[in-house]
Amino acid sequence: MATLRLFASIREIAGTNSLEVDANNVSDVITEACSQFGDEFVALVPSCRIWVNGNPAELTDSVTAQDEIALLPPVSGGSLNHDSLDAPYAGLHIAILSLHTSPLAQPGTGDSGGMNVYIREVASALAHRGATCTVYVRKWDSELVNEVELESGVHIVHIEAGEYELEKEDLYGIVDLFADRVMNDLQNRKPIDIIHANYWLSGAVGHKLKHELNIPLVTTFHTLGEIKKKSGFSEPTQRLRVESEIIGCSDVMIGLFGLDEASRELSVTYTQILVGFTPVFAISMVLGTAQRAAGDAKTPLYIGLLTNIVNIILLIGLVEGRFGMPEMGVVGAALAGGLAFTFNSVLVLGLWFGKKLAVEIGKAGSMTYERLNQLVTISYPAGLESFIFQFGMLSFFWIVALYGTDAVAAYNIGVNVLMVSFTVGNGFAIAGATLTGQHLGASSENGPDKWSISICLNALTISSLRDLNQLLASDF
């Protein structure tokens, strides 16, 4: 279905910023919106400008399911609420640079994606707080007007720079031309207070303008070439050099953590690779737990130690390209973990089938309905408990991430130090579960209570002494 985008006062009347409509032309889209949003909406529509995919359009123009229609209301009486003005922003003039994509463009077409939506929403939010935003975009179509008033306080200026059909890879060649023409336009406007550049190409423009105008530069990278290179993608050295210069020049940088699109891409890639190794993780976990439950805690320890050695070698080799291995960055880190646990599972399975483990292979018919029901009854609440715990940790880590890279680093260091305190407790927990389970299985009357109390007291005593020692040894 086609997407109708609403801006400024007409967005406030509708109570939403978009509407999905199954229609054949612009008129049908507007008619459907009018039927849904009431008389006040209908009254404002005739005064609105209509754009389709960033270009002026008529009611009779046809649309497809991939098209985006924008309704731009007049500035007079627009959406600016003077009661909501924020003092730090009121009166500011911000030049937003977006060389390769336009806030008016439909996401998913050409080089348009999340970035143009981000710029549009940032400019709108700043305008609602009292700032004036002039967004500079390279003109990509001869029919585009020189300037569009998106809403009160937001102007889109189309700059002539290079051939309209230039590919994204060729845009660096017109950076200086774009910067010069932005400079010429700025001479005829209210002086700007801040330059906000988006992506490395606009960052190069912002870098030049900052030095010529002596104005603070804020840069949102969205993606970083160095991060993409480390993940295995090919990036031109020119981008890496320019980004380094921009980082050294910018007064503020956004997008190095948290909302950094490149980091999100890398985390998705990392997760997708590890998901493929889920079966080997499961084999390792189940057989390791079964051995401990059977009273053999040493074999899982030795296998785990060997697995970690393999993992470290693979990490260094695949991440940094050592030991004759390819340099794969984040992809290599994910593969190293998966391959190490594959080694673990193959080794454990070999020992199991070779009858070298305390846990024997079950005989035919050993998996009865009653036994399966017992497994589900025990594993379901345990799995739910683990899910709730992990969800809580993920939520907590998300909150920590809001405070930036330093906070995340400090948190990780603290957690790893804290894990030393958990180690003894985890060991006693495994021992308690094993011994209690064995006595319950043997129908021992006093065994479970005796071992549970003994293990709890030992764990409490040893953990308390170790934590006290750690506290006394720490710096205050």
C-alpha cells in the first residue's frame, strides 16, 4: 500500500504522522485520509502542497504500493507551539547537511533509508523547540524546486552539485562544489549557530564549513568505515582518512555507540552467525550438565579449559588475521566462538559414544512418556526463570548503554570482577544440585536435607571471606 506522510499542523490534526492506503492515484489517497481524519483535516488539505517520492505532484498522478505521498501544510498557523519552546533551542539556526539523501525521499528508494527519516524527525523536533533548521540536500532531479518549506522552522534546500545521476560512490568528487554552494546560500540567510553533518560525505562538507565559518560542528556518522572494515566489508581508504579527520575536528559526535547503525548491523551479523551454532551449544550444555549430575565434575572442567584455549587461538587468528588465518573482524569473532563450541561438542560426543563418560548412552525404550514428562516439568520453569533473568540483564545493559561507551566499559569491567565472587557460589550450586539429586534418586530420607544445609553453609562462609578480602584490598 502507498504511504501518506503528514507534517506539521496537519499531522497534529490527524494525530498520526503516516497512513497506509490502497490506492491507484494521489486523489484516492487524499480522499481516504479525509474520510478518516475529519472536517478540520479536510479544510486544511486544499492549502497543502503535495509531493510524491520527494517531487511535486498532482492529484491525478498515479501511485503504487512503493510510493510515498507527503502533505505539506502552509507555514502560517503551522505546528509551532510557543508554549513548548525550549530556551536552549529557541532562536538557534542549524544547518543540517545531508548530501546524499533527502528527508523528502521515500525510504527504500535509491540511497534512501533510515537516515532520511532520522533527519526529518530531528529537524522537526528541533523546530518544535524553537530552532530554525535549514537542511541542505544535493539536487538529484531537474524538476525539484530550489527550496521547500517542510513545516514551520524546517526548510529543505536543493543544491546543484554534479550530474543528477551520480552514484553514491562518486559523490566524494563533488564535496567541495557542494560545500561552496552551501556557503553561497548561507550568505543570504540568518547566520547559523551550528552545523549538523550526517554521514561521512556530509561530514567532509561540514569539516570545510566549520573552518571557513568558525562554527561548531556536530557529526552523526550513522555508519563508520573502520567498523565496517573490521567486520569484513571493503571500504575505500579515502573514507577512512576523511572520517578520521572529521572525528578530530567535530565538537560533538553522535552515533559512535547506542544508535550507531553500523554497530547494529554488526550485532545482527554476529548474532546470525552464532544462531547457526545453536545445536552444538545445546549438545555441549546438556552433556556437560549430565556429567556433573552423575558426579563427574572434572571431565567438563578439562574439556572447558581445552575449549577456551581453542577459542582464544581462533579469536586472535580470525579477528586479527594471525596464524595464517583471514582477518574477519566481528565475523571472525562469531565464527571463533561457534567453531570452539563445535570442537567441544565433537569431543564430548566422541567420548560419550566411546563410553568414556560417566553418563552412558540410553538403551532402546529408555525415553518413556513418564520420563519425558518429568523433563518438561522440570525444564519449563527453569527455562522460564533463565529467560526472565536474561531479559532483565539485557534491559539493564540497555539502560547502561544510554550513558555512552565509558559507562559500558566500566560496567563490563565491574561485572567481570564481580564474576570472581560468583565462581565459588556457582561451584557449590552445581555440587548441591548433583548431591541432592543423587540422594533423592536413591530415596535417601536425610541425605537431601543434610547436603543442602551443608553446602549452603560452606558456600556462605567461603564467599563471605573472599568478598571481605576483596573489599579490604580495594581502593577507596
